[in-house]
Amino acid sequence: MTVRITPNDRGNPMTSTERRRFSDQEIAQAASPTRITESSAKEDPAFERHYRIGELAAKWQLGRETVRLLVKDERGVLKIRLGRKKAHTIYSVPESVAVRIHTRLLNSR
């Protein structure tokens, strides 16, 4: 495979008439997904969409207290406490955890 490289504004030393032959290994490396951008983003709940209790309650058509009881002790749910009282706790539920809870509820029927 022959690729033509054109000069850019930053002073690329290669002129438009020069050509470089890339090895198969370089081509394969450029075509393969990087671990940081694709594979870890899918597996890491930190980069997923997070839902609040009210959003899940509206989506699932359940009461807020029912959803809170479902998610409060679930693995992977973020609990943000805004004071000493438990009433001042915000729950942030990653999408994968919400799917897991919803699937469990559907399969219990």
C-alpha cells in the first residue's frame, strides 16, 4: 500500500512528491481500536449515562420510594451524602446497573 503524504502548515519535512510505504504492522496498528477510547469506555461505569431516582421512577412508572429501595443497596450505585441525614442522599445509577435491576425485576415474574 502506498500513501501519498502532503505537506501541512506546520512545516512537514515531506514534500507532496515523496511517498512512504507503510508496513502491514503499522496499518494493522492504526486500524485496531485503542483500549482507552473504545474498550474501557464500554466496560467502565464511570463513563456511562447515570440516572437519578426520579428519572428511573418516571421511566419504569414506579414510585420514587420504590425505586430508591430497589437501588439503595445495589452494587455499582453511587451514593452522595449531602449531610448527616439519610434523607439528604443522592443516588446516581449507571445505565448498566439500571438495566441489571430492570432485568431482574422482569425475570422475577
